[in-house]
Amino acid sequence: MADLVNFIKIDGDKITGNIASLSYDLDVTGEAIASDNPKAPVFRLFGKTPRGRRIEIGGIWKKKNQNGGDYYTLSVNTGFAKLNANLGRYPGQDDESLLAVIPRD
């Protein structure tokens, strides 16, 4: 996965991934959140500062589509810009836990 960009991999209650543009290239990690609030994110996302400190940069929400199926959305503050995106199947990959970051803005 070292060559992949703009992906999220969900492995149980852990997240790994990358979010990149011409302005930034962030490796991200995440962890599940337990909440009774149906509008709360299901994962917290973290990045690292230039000095290597772990900071929270956003979250992932689980939502329902028009047909009642589940899908995920992502919102992050990269430090350069805010990104809102849907997560969908990563092209050319068979791993269903590997999701593409599809910007909505």
C-alpha cells in the first residue's frame, strides 16, 4: 500500500490511510469511537505534526444511502484546507476494507 494515495483502510476498530493533494500529503491513523449519539463520528482521525506529534484532524461518519445501505463520509482539517469526502471502493483493488477518498467539495 506504500504506493497508494487518498485511501482509508478500515481494519476492525483501527484506521490507516493517506490523504494527499499538491499542497499536503498526510498519513493518517484512526480509532473507533463509542457514542450513543447517532450523528457522532464512528472513527477519530489523527495525523502528525512536522515535529512528529499525533494530533486529531477529523473524523469518519457512517451514514445510510437512499436504499438503506451503509456508506462512510470523512471530514478533515489538513492544516492547509478542510476536506469533506465520501469513501468508496478503491479502483483496481479486491480488498473491501480499502476505501478511496472521494472529495465532495
